[in-house]
Amino acid sequence: DGATEVAPLPLPPVALHGPSSGLAAGQVAMVHLLTATRGPPPGPLEDADGTDEDDCYDWFTWQRAEAALARSGELGSLATLRSAAASLAAAAAAGVVRSRWGG
């Protein structure tokens, strides 16, 4: 179940601003950062890219996540992903979180 597949990270949430991802213009959703409790499926990470409705999260390489959001026109979501990545990189550099699985 989803409660055992992810764990919260000790980081502040990042803002997702509408219009994007179903939010109206002017609406803001706070996106909380989670980590997977298990590693990606065996094999190249590129082979794990994709969505699966039965899973509570999906594995994407950075390049493919950016491309998927850009193709879908979800520019607000793309900006939020970039903000989350910067926050994670800073936290990893400070030793607050571990850098795992290539990221």
C-alpha cells in the first residue's frame, strides 16, 4: 500500500501555482516531498520510465520527467519540479537527505 512505499522528507514543501495541474489561476498547492522506500526496478532507469495507475508513484529519469511535463504543457508543474530538484540538491549537499538512485 502507498503508506509503506513512500516516506516524507525533512524539507519544506514547494509551491505549485495555477493555472496548472487542475488549479485555477491564482490558486496555490503546496507540494510535499517524499522519498521512495525501495529502489527503482532492476535494469536501466530509462526502462522504468512511465506511468502505472496501480502504483502510488512512478519512476522517471530527470530528462524524461522534464520532457513529459513540457510536452503536456504543464509548465507550472515543470517549474515546481525544478524547484523541488533545487531544494533536494541543496539538502543533499548539506547532508540533510541522502542522494540515492542517481539523483
